Amino acid sequence: MSWHIEGTYFENCNCDMICPCSTSGLTAPADNERCDVALAFHVATGEVEGVDVGGLNVCIVADTPAVMGDGGWKVGMLMDAAASPEQAEALGAVFGGQRGGPMEGLAPLIGEMAGMQAVHISYSDDGHRHQVKAGGGVDITAEDFVSRLDPTGQGVKVSGIGFPADTLAAGTATASRVDVFGMTWDNVGKNSFSAPFAWSA
């Protein structure tokens, strides 16, 4: 059986703009001794082995070594409480890498799976401003950076990334609080990336 999902995503980490982890394929060290990152996904449309998963949200938080490619990540997953048990199982398998696709390549880097919680997740994205609130543990707002020297107003883009999409819009967080799965941080003013994504396997 195959699956496909598409929608929008954004992330916020404690690197300065622009994160060297993502732009080096996880081979360059982060700007700090640890990389603290949260990734929020809104699945606009999708089907996983016959299960419709459109309209649902997933948030992943991780604490990793400075060189993310070294592995040993601590990861937790927040699943949309609006998901049925079947939808939660399907999305959990996709975002956990068990169903193949982009997350499969990251799975070997996880040293500790801190767990999965079902919480209310609100997600908004107007193309330049992105916001996620997941239970009481995640509250992040990020805005794409638009250079005053850019007459197009399209913002700064970084291409050739590969995950979770080839081209990411760079920005910064205007609000950022994470306190879940024993991971706590505030990454206000730090790096953000955002992009539409389309995955399948």
C-alpha cells in the first residue's frame, strides 16, 4: 500500500539565521552545543493506506547533538487530538519513518523516543507568518524574512535542502516556547524555516 501527504510546515531552532544543520545535510555543527528544534506540519490533504489524514496537524520536538548527523536525538511527537485512532496510527507511522519516505532516513538518528501525546493543535499559515500551539507545551510564531533590498517581496529562500522540502523560506521566531517531554527552551529571535511539502512512498 502507498501513501501521500501534502501541506505546509515550519520549524524553529536555536541556531542563528540561517541554520547550518539543514543547509549542510546535517554535517555542520549547530550554532550551540545542542540543537533544540520544533517542527510543525499541517497536512492539508493526504491518504495513508486508505486512511484519509487531511486537515490534521503534527508537531515534532527534538534535542540533538550539535552535529545532528551524529545521531543520539531525543524526539517527542505531538499528535492532533482531532485524529481518530486510525488516523493517529497512520500519521504516527509516516512521521516516525516506519512507512518509508523522508522521515525514514532520520529514524536511525533517534536515540531516545520520548513518546507521543495527543493534544489540541492549532496551526495557521498565511504564507509569511506561521503559528502553532500544541497543548500547553508548544507555542511558536515565526515570520519569513523579507529583505528591504528585495523589490519582489518574496523573501529569502534557501534551495537544495532536500528535507522536508527542496526550497525553504528563511525567517525568525517572534514567539517560541517549548516545554514538553522533558525538553524546555525559548528560541525567540532564532532561526525558522518554512515551506510547502509533498511526501509519498
